[in-house]
Amino acid sequence: MVTELLQTDNEISARESINRAVATLQAGDVVALPTETVYGLGADALDPVAVEKIFAAKERPHFDPLIVHLPHKNAYLDIATVPDGVKHTIVQLVETFWPGPLTILLPKKGIVPDLVTAGLPTVAVRMSEHPVFKRIAKSFGNPIAAPSANRFGCLSPTSAEAVLDQLEGKIPLIINGGACSRGLESTIVRVSPPENGPKPVIEIIRPGPITEDDLKKFGKVVFAERNTAVEENSPEAPGQLQSHYAPRTMLRLLEKPEDFSPEPGKKYGLLSYRGQEKDGYIQLHEWDEIRVLSPGSGRVAEAGIRFFSTIREMDDLFLDEIIAEPMPDRGVGKAMLDKLRKASS
Ligand code: AMP
Ligand code: MG
């Protein structure tokens, strides 16, 4: 299969590319699309034959459910139900964070194929704020199932080139919408009615760009240890999902500089948070390569945007191992630490 890469850098090319993307979706095929988080591999969420092509192209196991992207804010009501006791909170979250990188788990309606949710009774929904994605979703009309456009277990792509690298020959079309402005996958939450206090419980299933701080005025925020919904669904899931987000090169989060014991002759690269000696990593070793996520005083949001693209760049440097410095465990720092721990395991 030839993979076509279409541009959206001016209004004429954008219009043509958007039309092609919509026609591809209508034909029941897959297309890689830009979102503000990472590039997604989209298909008509209501057509199981089209959705199956996502699993095939990504070599994604069927126990791993897909996120569904909506054409407009209220479209979640077409594919999901909202339990009593959380209606108010769901409306608040939708009104506050959509379009944007917040994915909400809700009980699914029958029109959503089981393939999309891996047989789970819930469906994961969000609305992207990427201008090209929004136009495609609106013009297509049906919800679009779109997991990250990488091969299963590999790095999430934050540019059209990164998608091409991983999926060339496996999908017919990639729409180039530039570099992703957030650079990390959406935050996934589940909302439950109040337990003891007056506040509903907002459980963060996957940390991402919408942080604990952003969410806490809408409920009591708790972090799920793991995605138990998916794991309980499939005994094979935990091990596989742990090794998510891995580059080809070995990658290890070095929680404390003291724990580093380099092997002679090996080439090590340092993925530094802010490139400061006082953090204890820069001068630890004669690194073959150093890349810095947020030079200077260090900002987690900036580091988040550059996270996957920087790891991808380091993956091409023929290193034996990439050693990652921890970043602050706050804001989107939590999401990066989560991914680094998974890649290290
Ligand atoms: P992505 O590959 O970024 O599209 O993310 C898909 C992830 O969303 C899955 O690996 C799950 O962790 C999560 N997810 C999607 N749908 C559900 C669901 N119905 N229940 C629980 N988690 C879900
Ligand atoms: Mg993914």
C-alpha cells in the first residue's frame, strides 16, 4: 500500500486534504490525523470493519480499547449514557475542557461496536481542539475512533513524519497538521457520584495535559493505580500495557543519580529535564549525547510538548541506553514520569 502524506499549510491545501480525509473515512478506511495531543489513527467509530483496520495497522491487541473523538460537544449523548449523580459534573467538565485533551469514560450505548471498547461497558470520549481535526470531525459527522498513530507499544507520534516512520505502507493517508501543541496523550478520567463528602470523585486513569490542579475544583481527584478496567478485562493486559511508549533504544528512568553504574564501552545518552548541573545528572558521566527538555529553570508544560519528539530524536543516535532524569512530580510532570516508568519496565 502506498501511504500518501497531504499538507494543510494554506487554506487551499487544507480544504483539499480535509475533503480527502473525510472521503477516506466515509469509504470505511483509516487515516492518520493531527490532534493537539499526539497524531491519531482514525476510522468511523460506528463501523466495526473500519475500526478493525486500526487494530491491524497498529498491530494493537484487541483487549486495548480506543478513544472516540466527537464532532461536537454534545455528541457524547449519542453514544454514551450519563449516570444520575454525575450529570452535573460531566456537563461542567465538557463545558470547561472541550474541545481539549480530556477524555471521559462513560457507559456506552449499543451503537458503539464492542470492538471499539474491547468489550468494556464504557466508552472513552473526547473532542479534539486541533483546527484541522475539528473540521474533519465536523464534516464527517460520525464519531471517529482514533488511538495514537503508532505501532502498538512504540512511541506516540507528535509529527506527521513520526507517523510515516512507523506506519508507512500500512495506511493509505496521513494528514500533516504540524507539530502537536500539547505533545502528550489526553488525560483520561472516570467520574463517580460522591462517596462520603459532597464532592463527586474524579479518578485519573491516565495522567496527561489536564492536571489534578485543573480538575480539583470539580470534584475530589484521585489517581488510579493502573487502568483496572482494561486489565480486569484481559489477563494479558498488564504486562503488555506496562511496556507502552518504549523507543527501540533501552530507556531507563534514573530516579536518583547515585544509582547510575555505567558499563564500560557502552554509549549513554542523557535525557535531561532542564540541563542544570545542580540536579546532579549532567556531570555524572561523560554522556555521548545530552538532550534537554526545558532548558533553564525548567517548565513541565514545555517539557511535555517536547517529550516524545526528543525521545524519538535520541532513538536515532545509536546509543546503547538513554538515561532519563526525573522531572517534578506535578502538573504534566506526572504524565511524563508515568510514561518513563512504563518505558523503563
Ligand atoms: P490511545 O492509545 O491514546 O488512544 O489510548 C487508549 C487508551 O485509553 C487505552 O489504552 C485505555 O487505557 C484507555 N481507554 C480507552 N477506552 C477505555 C475504556 N472504555 N475503559 C477504560 N479505559 C479505556
Ligand atoms: Mg497509544
